[in-house]
Amino acid sequence: MASSTLSLQRPSGSYIGPSEVRELIAKACPVEQYRGKKVLLLVPDATRTCPLGMFFKGLFDQIGGVTTAFGVMIALGTHPPMSDEAIRRRLEISHEESATRYRSVRFFNHAWDNPEELRPIGRITAAEIEALSDGLFSMDVAVTVNRRLFDYDQVIIVGPVFPHEVVGFSGGNKYLFPGVSGPEVLNFFHWLGAVVTNPMIIGNKYTPVRKVVDRAASMLTVPKLCFCLVVEDGQLAGVFAGSPEDAWDQASDLSKARHIRYKENPYDTVLSCAPSMYEDLWVAGKCMYKLEPVVANGGEVIIYAPHIREISYTHGRLIRQIGYHCRDYFRKQWDKYKALPWGVLAHSTHVRGIGSYDNGVERDRIQVTLATGIPKEVCAEINLGYRDPATIDPADYANREDDGVLMVPKAGETLYHLRQRPAWAREM
């Protein structure tokens, strides 16, 4: 479709409105190019902040009347499926609108763990993996995607770009892998990111994981158009429309400018407050990932989320089995753990953070404490600290940076970095 990237950007404090978005959509999606076509939107679930309804409605109004099929798939990765009501809330439409104006639209949840819903599209060879991973791995990786993509003539990806612990910056082809992919490539590149480690990945653009994601996406032959959004305080600061690679390239530059805050000195205590859109620790782990770089050696991150009562709705049983540990805990006992899903092992290491494992003793750089609805005994079982959330008043942690205390009221999307790279990072 569009051969070059179209963009809108605003300076801090000024944002893009619906009428401007519709003008951009009209340029990126000329009506005649979509007449008689089947179009599938790939969009994130509710764990990513963005004005998704603005784009769903704008795209439907632009091309929905001339397409022969218009669908929306929630690019869940391994997140739980969304209910019909949750999908309507995500798209900012009412039950009445879904039954009238949008009655022709079909809605799907991706099912990563249902082989019948997946279709193989190729393999990344061991030689390619070795080159893409900078020599860290050499193995064939199977690539599968949701089979429904092939029922459509055009895929349109709509989603935000933020610093990300596994891939560097989210967005672009990440809405395909892991968004609508099968488990093999998903598990591989999550563990690749864990081996490189969160502090070395997050906020960097062309990471080994991004290279694997883009290589997998190159195997998908269905035409793709991508709207990459940069969101600040819930408002649209930038939008880039083009190929997933080019739109993401430009959006990640803006994300780097808008979503990274630099601090002069590390903090002994960080209270990282999880927003309500994070319903389990699997996604609320972002409150650790984005703050780990500014925690002092021996310091503590407290994930404050009284509303969270589950470790993971999808992977909770397995996480309780293995617990949360640093990377080398698994690498130095690899025969014991290598048969488990690598994506779950990766999550474990990302939440626990940098550490070492020698002679049967694990030493972690920082303490990670949960002040959630997860009971104290479960926190001990999974190797994390516990605080009763009722004993914490976030206001007690605010405005105390000179004391080595940082409070982040809505954690998980803004990355915090030290202006000078700390010694522990230079030694990695």
C-alpha cells in the first residue's frame, strides 16, 4: 500500500487530535486501494496505553464501507483472551454500536497455544540465528502465525511503541511476533533477550531480539501496513504510518526522546506503582523492568499493586514451580530447566533482575518486593519479598529523591536510566 512512511509529531505538551489522525489515515489508506479487499487489524490488548478507538473508528470509516471483510484480532501474545465487553472497551465502542454500526466487523483473540489456530511459515536456520544473535545461539527456530491472517488481503497493525525489556522498543513487527505467533519463535527470542539481560536490551533499538523478530516477519507474505503510535500521558504525541520496519524505526526514535527519564544518582528504594491495566504480575513485571537501571546495588524495588492477586493467569502454575531467579541460576543448571518454556524462564529472570549463581548460592543485585494481593507465603515460595500493601502510603515515598527514594505513580511504560552508566552495567 503506502510506499513511504507518513508521520505526525507534536512537541511535548501538544498532542494530535482525531481530525488529524483521520487525515493521515486517508493518505495512508486510499479508498480505491481497499475496494473489494479483506482487511484485518492487529491491535494490542488493554495492557498498552494508546487511543486505539480513534484509529479503529477512523480506519473503519475510511475503508470499512468498501472492504468485503473487516476484522480485528487482539495480538495477545501469551496474555489471556479478552471478553467481548473488554474488546469493546478497548476499541471505545458501545454494545449498541457493535450491534449496529460495526455489526459486520469480526473480532478475534489470538490463541498462541492452540496448534489448530496456527500455520507454519518457515524456519530460521541455525546459521541465521547465530548471525542474528551475535553468536549467542545456533539452532533452527520454527516460525508459525495465526492462520486467520491468510484469510485476509491486507494486515494493518495499530499499536504503541515503548521501551521494552525483551526487544528494546515495542511495536512494529512485535505485534506479529509474539503478538499473533506460535510458541517456538516466541519462547526462543524471549530467552535470547533474557540472556542478553534487561538492562542491556531495554531502550536500545536494533537488538538481537529485534533482528529475530524482523526476520520472522519477513516470512509473512500477507501485505502489511503499520501505524506506530507514540503516546505521552495518554495522549498521542506522534504517529507513523508505513511498513512495520520503517514506521517502527521512526517511532522508536520519538519514543526514546519521550519515554526515557535520566537520573543523576541511583536510588536505594523505589516504589513502583502498577496501574490497574496490569492485572497480574506477568505484566506488572514492567514496573521492575523499567526501574531496574536506577536502583543502587543492594537497593529495593517495591511493586505496589494492591489490586493484583495472581502471579500469571496463563503461566502461574509453572512460575510457582520454578520461582523468580537471575539468569545464571538457570544457565548454570540448564539441563534441569531447558525443557521448560523458555519464555517463562525469561520472565522469571527479568522480574528478579541481575544476579549471579555460584556453588549453589544465588546472589541478586537488588531486592524485589511485592506489595500486592499475593500472599506472603506465596512471595516466599517464588523467591520475592513481601510487604503488606495496607502498610504503604505512596505519598510517604513522594518527593524524597534527595533521600535516595523514588516514587513512580504510574510505572511500566516510562524507562528510567542513569545518565552515567553504572559500574555494574559496565562489567556485564
